[in-house]
Amino acid sequence: MPLAGSNSIAGMSGRKGSFLDSLASRLLMQAVVATSLKNRLSILIYHRVRPEADPLFPSELDAARFDEQLTQLGQAFTIISLSEAVEGLRNGTLPRGAACITFDDGYADNVEIALPILLKHRISATFFLATGFLNGGRMWNDKVIEVIRTAPESLDLRSLGYGQLTLDSIKARQDAIDALLESLKYLPLDAREAQVDRLCGMLPEGQPGDLMMTSSQVRTLHQAGMEIGAHTVNHPILSNMPPDAARQEIAECKRELEDITGAPVRWFAYPNGKPHRDYGAEHVDMVKAAGFEAAVSTAWGAASARADLFQLPRFTPEGAGQLRFTLRMIQNLARTVNAA
């Protein structure tokens, strides 16, 4: 039988540990930023901010954790807009510890959950949107995720070439999602969509229709002082496409977003974003020709004044724990990226 008050003692111990972790993280991050070279830019990638934790994706952020991360960043870094960052890289005038917040894809929770938190912290983030999924669409990966989330404990996918899946635990569903996404990601766009549609047809109960932003929500972001960037229309792997199709994906997304916001769209994010694998030099040229002023990848590292403005590095800081977040920020800052 536990001693009277032991739960309170455990709670106090937990709070003390949390406080010490927070203090250690803050001091460590401040020390590294204070001693780091000037004119280094860290760009963080987010995708979703859920109202509460999702058991299938424990590393993804919920509202409380996102708020906590922005607080941590603000204690050591100078968080600026992407416009300010690009100007600072051009002129060599970045503040020490410069950092930007970006979101990819266009999830509705970016507006419903993340936007109020960003405004609370007085941060202008950049949202890279794939226009083909606005107003009720769903990205192919989310279709797969929702099928596996709602599937029974046994799912026969032999007709699609994936065998018989046993989905009797959270871990089994996570593994199935990872395997399916990896298998489908690099298929040509039409083949990928056809395969995903066949998968969805096996469980015709329907999927959420409000996962992605509406045009009105895009305007809400813009009017709130957030920056809007392009992320293609259908989020294809550009290196898998014929040049004319890739060029259209890039330019059409820009045009559609400018129609929605009534303002120039200056920034572009390469889908998936791995240099030399997901896009090549020819796609960088397409982005320049379309009239963008800078573009971001998903290569890790901090950008220096000599970095290629059309291949700026970014990294994903998601994960549990303040200390781990701090260590990831420090690791990324140590990987300075010059010309690509």
C-alpha cells in the first residue's frame, strides 16, 4: 500500500524534473546561440498541429507542445519572417540565432490550432500550400493513413500487391502506414493516385472532408500577417515528372494562390524536398523562371550568407521532450550549408 501523500510527492518530483529539464534546455540553447557564428539561419518545418496527441503519430505536435516549442525558441533564437530572413541572407544582416517557422501542405489545423498560438507569440510563419487539396481535398498519404486507422484488425491487400495485413495494435498500424507510404511515394503521380484510390475503395465508409484548408482559411492566414508560399498543385515528386508537367505544377500553384490572396507569392517549397532525389537543377531553374524569389528544401542544416537562396535548408524539429528538441536545434545549427 503506498504511503499517504506519495502521489503528491511523485507529482512534485515530476514537476521539479520538468523544471530542471526546461532550465537546462534553455541555458544550453542560449549558450550555443550566443557562441555561434552570425549570419546563420535555421528554418523549421511543421506539418500539423493537432488539438491533442494522436496515438498513431506520437511524435507529431499537439497544441500544448507547439506552444512550448515556440516558447523555447523565443528564449534563445530571434524568430523572423521568411521575407526578413531572405533579405538578411542577401545583405549579411541576419540577427544572431535567426530562425523561421514554416508549415507544409495546407492542413486546416494550421489555421484552427496553430495560428492562434503563432499570434500569441507574435510570430509570422510561412505556409507552403498544395492548391489541389484545398476546399475538401485530401493528400494521398492522408488517404492511406485514414484507411489503416479505420481498418479492421485484418486487411487483405493481396490484390494490390501488399499481402495480408494484421492490424491488431497501434504498432502494427504504424508499421503498415510506413510501409505503404514508402512503397507508394515514388510511383509516377497517376499510378500512385490510382493505387491509392483502389486502396480507399476497399473501405468505402468515407474519409474526413475537412482535413485541408479552404480558400477562405488561406485568406485568413494572409490577413493575419502570415506569408503564403507555393508547394505545387498535387504535391508530386518533381524528378518523376516530364519537364512540362513539373513546370505546370510549379507555375499553376503560384497563380492559384495569388488569385486567392490577391498578393504576390514569393516563396516555393519542393515537395518531399530532398535535393538530387526529389528535385534537380532543372527544377530549380523552373522555380526561378516562374518568378519566385527563393525556395526551400528539406535538407538539414543552417543557411549561411553563401547559401543558395533557391535551395535553403530546413529541418523537422518534431519529437517529444524539451531536451531532445534543444539537441536537435543545436545539431541542425552545427550543419552550416553554404552554396548547394
